[in-house]
Amino acid sequence: MKDVKQSKGRLGTLALGVSLMGALYGWFVYAGEIETDVSNVAQIVVTTNKGTPVDPTAVTALGQIGNNSEAQLNSAITTDLYGAISMAPADAMITKHFGTYCADSSESGSCTQDPLLQFGDVKVSSILSGTSYDSSRAQAAQDFLTNYISPPNNPFVTNFQANMSNGKMSAATVTADPTLKSNYAQALSEEALLSVIRESFAEMIAKRTVNAATNASWMQSMEAEVLQRAMNGDWVKSLTAASVTGQQVAVEQAKIQAQQLLLAYESYRQGERIEALLTALALQNFRSSKQAQSAVANQPNATSLQNTTSTDTSTSGQ
């Protein structure tokens, strides 16, 4: 019965994560660690550049990206640990698929005609394609992550929704029960590992979420820089026109170099996430090795078992 509760409570309704996201995305209005950090860097720019301020919309956008990324992680952890018990995870996954993401060429249900959303719950393009999300894409991104990271029949993390008192967990509740304490400590360790995997996806989603201050996502702004220059024949013609001045060309070069600086910074941050993923792989290998050693140590001594078998055979022969 306990296994059934854990299985059903692991994911709960797939809509829970999205409803949580709605609340969590509102956090950016609170000046927390992320906003403070961005504001401090912006102030350093003002100080070192003799009063030249950073674009306020850029400061807001950076803060929102950071908070949106954290909201993704927090929502996933909350769903893992405390997702409401409702439909069985496998049933919820299948119902969602045929109700939203099926392809009518081979399946029947409430199928979509949008090729991006067809099978959108099981392909990574739901997250990576394009530069911004509408509500359908945001939902598809969440559903893909749920299906990718949360296997329905063998959940990675124990769900504790049934152990909540007055809708919340507390240290006193957890430590009072030795079994619950052991399971909860293990769940926290498992969530720490899963967060390394989720972080990259959270960053991708946050950068494709439209910023209310600019009415554009971070990725839209980046792509706009590419389209208006590298893929714009008129821009090339404008630089070769007889009336263009050396200063105008220099300004365009400076803009491009600034964009390259931004991309180099983004690449550095991506490198950090890759390093984190590599350490997660190393940790998993280490854990697997320790578990294998423990399993071998707990097995009956092979030599003793063989000797016992030989003795029994000899005795029976007499």
C-alpha cells in the first residue's frame, strides 16, 4: 500500500507543477539574492564608468531570468516531495498525451495540428525550439520535463504528501519517525542530484520566457541581433554605401563586439553547468560502485558456500 501511495503521490496531477509555476514566477517582484546581486553589479558599472548607468530593463531582465530559473527548480522539487495524490502517474501521463500531444496521423484524441506540439510531451524541442513560449509551449516544456525526469513506475524520489500535517512538513514531524527521517534524508540527497540535471533546462526555459518589462524573451533579443545583421542584406549594403563613414562602421563593430562579449559570458556560465553535470555523473558512478561493493559484501561467502555444497554431495554419496 505504501508503494502505491508513493507511486501515485510522486507526480500527482501533472497540472500541479504548472499551477505552482504561476505562483513561483511572481517571486521576482521581491528583492532577494538574485535582484540584489544584479543591482550590485549594475552599481559597480556606474562607479567604474563615471556615472554611465546600465539599462534598467536589462537589469530587470537579468533578475527575472534568474528568478524564473529558480522557480523551475523549486516547482519541480515541491512537486516531487509534496505533489497531491490523484491519478496514477502512468495514467496521468497517457491521458495528457492523448488529450494534448497526440498526432492524428497515427493516434486519436484531442490531437494538435502544430508539428512542434505533436509529441511535445516526449521531445526536447518543446524546450529548445524557438526563442519564446506561449502558454501551450510553456505547458509542453513542463510536461516534457516531468516525463523525462520523473519515471511513472519507478519514481526517483519518495513523495511525502501523505505525511504532511496541516498542509506542511516540519523538522519535528520528520525526526519523530525513524523511517520517515531516513526516507526524507534520502529524498533530499536525491533532489540535490536531480537539481544538477534540472538546472540546464531551467536556464533554457527562463531565457525563452517573455520579460514583462521588454515584452521579449532573452533569446528573442539575442536572435534579433543576429537577424538584423548577419542575416540582413540591407545591413550589409548600408555598410558599403558611398555615404557611410568610418565612424558608423566602427559603431557597428563595437555593437558586434559587445554581443560577442555577452556570448562569451554566457558560454562561461554554460561551462559551469557542464562541469556540474560531469560531477553529477562522477557522483553517480561513485554511488553505484559503493552500492555494488555493499551488495557483494552482504552476499554469503562464495568459498564457504561451495565447500558446504561439496560436503553435502560427499555425504550423500556415502
